[in-house]
Amino acid sequence: MSTQAPIRRTTVPQIAARKGGEPIVSLTSYHAHTAAIVDAHADFILVGDSLGMVMHGMESTVGVPLDLMIMHGRAVVRGTRQALVVVDMPFGSYEESPSVAFRNAAKIMKETGCGAVKLEGGKRMAETIRFLTERGIPVMAHIGLTPQSSHVMGGFKTQGRDEDSWPLHIKDAKAVSDAGAFALVVEGVVEPLAREITQAIEIPTIGIGASSACDGQILVLEDMLGLNPWVPKFVKKYGALHEAIEKAVADYAEEVKSRAFPGEDHIYR
Ligand code: KIV
């Protein structure tokens, strides 16, 4: 018998059923405290490997280790009660073979308590996606601009500017959908291609820099909060945290320097 109230999160089938319906709301989060705030408003929270760049100052996501994803994934699961938590599989943890992918995805799910994993790649990952989903691991796929392949792509570049490339992207989308992915992140593609992809498949598309032609949107939380001084062009800033933190820290430093901080009698009041 459990002694705790049951946690009822949004489920993978509920996300899949939102195709063409009410837009899916999603944000990234890497910590228990921000995840707890996002939880009431997002259908799913992604513990993205973008944490390597956003939190740990890496130049790309390529260097993110599996253990780091697990540590942050665990924190986000602990901080939330409603949203589905999806954890990114980092570069090198799934590409080698379906069985390597299964071993690492199972480790992520067991050690974090998340409800699904995300991996990058289209047609080339279809066999792995089928292998995982047939064995109980829900997979969110990710195509278009795939940051883990930034070295091959020559940087973070918008995809689909050349219409001749569209059939390849659409083939990728169909391949991961047919393989059993429950949703598809479409990153950094031009709007007409995002529309074509969304119309071509039966699972919801979640856009990031891919327009409102998708079935939902995901943004990196720190970007939309205005915490990072530099954000991609497509990101709308809903806050100005960088400036707010800078001002708070400067005010604090000023007060400490002028000895205007509380005395002993205020401690642990
Ligand atoms: O790592 C990440 O945060 C992501 C999103 C940008 C979709 O993959």
C-alpha cells in the first residue's frame, strides 16, 4: 500500500491524442525549482541536453554526458506532479545500435522516473525508435535542425530554405512516426516545410523556431525568460531576468559595501 497521494501526470497517449487539437504547451527545465513553476502550465517538460550550453557553458550539446542528464532529469521529476517529463538522450548514448539505445534509455527512465525519452534523427533512427517503443520506452523524435549533428551541418542553421530538401525532411518525419514515436520536435525549419511535415504525419509536431504551423511549441525556459543575454532570433522574451538579476546583485553588493545588511537579531527569524 502506498502512503503518498498518487501523482497523476499527463500521459504519452494524451499528448499523442492532441494532434490537430488544442496546441501543446511545452518548455525545457533542468531544475526542481523552475520545473515546479512550469508544471502547472505545460503539458510536458523537456529536460533538454541544451542544459550543457545553457547551464554548464558548453559550446554545443555534443559533450553532455548521460549521468548529467540523469541528475537533472531526477531533479525535474522531483519538482513536478502534473506534466509529462521527457528526458533527452545525449549524443553517443543511442546512435550505435538499438540495444545500446535501449540500455541507456532504460537507465534514464529507471533512475529519473521520467515518462519518455527524446532522441535526434529521422529515417536513420527509425529502427531504434521501433525497438524502444516495442519494449515499453515511449520516444519523442527530433528532426530539422538537430544540434547534436551541428558539426556535420556546419553550425546551427535553419533547415528547408531550399525547397529541394523538403522531401528528405518529410521522409524523416514519416519514418519516425511510422516507427512509433508519439510526438516529433521540429526544430529550425521554414514555416511552409513545418506545415507540410505537420500535415504529412499522424503524431503531433512540436515546433521550436518552426512557426505556428506545428501542433505545439517548445522553448528553452531560460531563453523565453530573458536570462540569456543572447537568444535565437525566433524567441519571444516573456521576461527580463538577466536585467532583474543584474540589478538585484548590484543592489546587494552596494548594501553590503555600506554595511546596510541585517544584524544578528535578524538571523533565521
Ligand atoms: O535540448 C533541448 O532543449 C531541445 C529543445 C530545444 C527541443 O532539444
